[in-house]
Amino acid sequence: MKIISAEFITSAVKPPQYPETVLPEIAFAGRSNVGKSSLINTLVNRKNLVKTSSTPGRTQLINFFHINQVLSFVDLPGFGYARVPAAIKKTWGKMIETYLTSRKELKGVVLLMDIRRDEPNPAEKDLIAWLDYNQIPRIIVLTKADKFSTIKRIDHHKRLSKALAMPPEAVIVFSAKTRMGKERLWDEILSLCQTSETEPQQGATDE
Ligand SMILES: Nc1nc2c(ncn2[C@@H]2O[C@H](COP(=O)(O)OP(=O)(O)OP(=O)(O)O)[C@@H](O)[C@H]2O)c(=O)[nH]1
Ligand SMILES: [Mg+2]
């Protein structure tokens, strides 16, 4: 997709603070430090639209961005960051759950997992099961693919797909560094954004 504009709209903790919009929205979720903010920057060809950090837990609010004024991206705070106190962890979980269940414009969630993991962790499995139960479409992305040799990458792609009971073709391998998987991910995002409401209006969609 050709990026004409990508702008930060606002940060929110609760629904009254969410921006009022009719744009189809895609949220990005995953453990702290997995590369959510970097992935958004890669998708929109910006180095610093979204702040990234080597310190886990950098993104603490729900951040909204508008892309080309036709699409909304939401960078969610990471889960599973061990050094966050339990009380805050609870609030975070609630904040994310409220967003995911109440946001009408939400078309789907991109769930990021580090390709270097041997298996999905319980929090990731729980989130997938929860999204499926709530009928929220999801795209699974394995990040930081550049950290592996080709052989290991293929091996972990197969292994993690199997653990998620998904065919490898359905799981996207991605790198913010090399931009591997970027076009494929855009295709999947755009196809989620054109579901149900736009489908009956044939010929109404643009590039
Ligand atoms: N080599 C490599 N490093 C990456 C990649 N994606 C992210 N990183 C690095 O991983 C660290 C965390 O990236 P972020 O994008 O800030 O991660 P995040 O998921 O937004 O983290 P939180 O906001 O803390 O939840 C940074 O140091 C990034 O430079 C990638 O594809 N390849
Ligand atoms: Mg972040």
C-alpha cells in the first residue's frame, strides 16, 4: 500500500478517550518487546511514528494512528512484562479487554510472537482462544525473523504454526529490519478491512 499520510491521533486508557472515527481499525497485540511499535513503523515506512524501545513496557497506553485517512491502527501496550506490579498488570489486561470488546470499528487483531520462541507461551495461547471466542479476526505474525538463519527460520515457522494448529501458510514471518513479510501483512490487513460491510457494495473499494 502506498503511504501518503500516517499520523498519531491520541492516546487512551478508557472508551470515552477513544477517538470518534468511522475508519476500519486494526489493533496490534503481543508481549512486551516483541516488536509491535517497530512493525507499525515498518508498515507505514516511518522510522519514528511510533516510539520503540529496547526496554520492555515502553507502550503503556492505547495509541491511535490514522493511515492515509482511510485506516486506523492501534498500538496496544504489551502484555506479560514481568516487572510490572500485579495491580497494574490487572488494569492493563482490563484496559485491553475493554478496548477489544467495545470498539465497534475493530476489524481484527495482528498478534505478534517472537519467532525465536520454541512454543507459544500461555498468555499468547489464551489471547488467541479469547479472540476466537469473541469472534475477533486475527492475523498471526512471527517477528524478528532476521535474528535467525534461513534454516532455523523455516524450522520455527513450522514448529510454531503446528503448536497453534495453523498451516504455516497462514502464519506470516516478519522482520522490521529486512521488511520481510511486509507486503503479505498489508494484504491480510486490507482484506480484513474490506469484510462484511463493504463486500455487498461491489466495485466500491479502491487500491
Ligand atoms: N532485529 C530486530 N529487532 C527488532 C525487530 N522488531 C523490533 N526489534 C527491536 O526490539 C525492541 C522492541 O521493539 P518495540 O517495537 O519497541 O517492541 P514493542 O512490542 O512495541 O514493545 P512494548 O511497547 O514495550 O510492548 C527494539 O529494540 C527494536 O529495535 C525486528 O524485526 N528485528
Ligand atoms: Mg511498543
